[in-house]
Amino acid sequence: MIIQTLSKRGHQHENNEDALFYRILQNRFVISAVMDGCTSAIESQFASLLFKKVLSNSCQRLLSHHNSLEDLNLSMIGNEILHSFFTQIQLTQRLLSLSYDELASTLLLNVTDTNTKYTVTYCAGDGLIGIDGHWKKIDQNNVPDFLCYHLQHSFQNWFNHHIIHFTHHFKESVIISTDGIYSFKDKIDLATVNYEYISELCSSKEHYDDISMVFIQL
């Protein structure tokens, strides 16, 4: 298994407002995520970086609650991580008296089982999922349904009504990406996208938006 990551600041941004995360659990499950902070929000990079830190803690909590993950399926793992994540963001918002603008970020969370070759992606906001070269675009017309809009409600309300999730079987590769991949001046062929191609493109071509991607290759 090879995992590669890429996060590049857009040429029109002072800071990289994206963040990414991945962790391998018990040599079987890959938890990965990409986050895109809202440009018009206050300190737009803060929310995406906070999400990264809280996801890391949520994975640690999952491991502390289960001696083995073998008896859990992808949905159970994803649900438990998201529940922990949501409650910690709620608590952080209250403890720090954060405004909703300070927590405006998209979230694409992916859980991949390298044994069964099934993968599930949970989406709060826009982004892209690539499965063996076939891509699914989550497009909310540049008005993402941010988590921060729903912190006053319960986790179950957010999960049931505002999270989109997709389950796929894959043969070789899973890629998740923020929508900055569409910000190159010239249109790119998504079917040819891999780490080397995007890394070279980011070095040689301008892209106005930040780009963050996680590549999982078996």
C-alpha cells in the first residue's frame, strides 16, 4: 500500500486554507480526509486545521474504545469517528466562544478497508472522489453545507440530513480531493490524475485555489 498526499496554496490566496489528514489503523483501515476552509470566513485556515487535529483525536478515541477493529464494518467506524468529531467541535466552539464563521470548512472523510477493498466517503461540503480513475464530483454550487451551520443541533440530525455518503468497491486506487483541482487555467483530464501528474502540474501551472489531495494505492 502506498499513500501520498499533496497540499498546495492557490496563487490568489495569502495562506493555504486547506488541510489534509490520514492515518492507518491496525494495518488494515485507512482514515483520510481533506478540508477546505471558507475564503470569506475569519482566519479561513483555522477551521480546516482544527478539523485535522480533531480527526486525529477521534481516531485515537476509536482505538481506545476497541481492542480490535476486526468486528467493525466501515459504516460503524465512520459513524463513530464522525460522532466523536462532531461532539468535539461542538465543545470547542463553546469553550472558545467561536463564531460560526471561524468554523467554516468543508470535510470529506474517507474510510477504506484494504482487506475487502471497500471504501466509504462522507461529505460535508463540496469536493471530489476518485475510484480507479472514475470520479464523483460533490458540487454544492459554491455554497457548501458547512458543519458549522448545524452545531446547535444533534449529531444525528447532522448525520442524517446534511452528510452525503458514498460506498464503492475498488481494485487499485482511492483519491479524495478538495475542489481546488478545478482551478487550473487549463482543464485537466481527471482520468489521468495521479500523484506525480498533479504534483508536476502544481509546480508548472498556476491554480488560483488551494488544492489538497490524498492518494491511496494498493
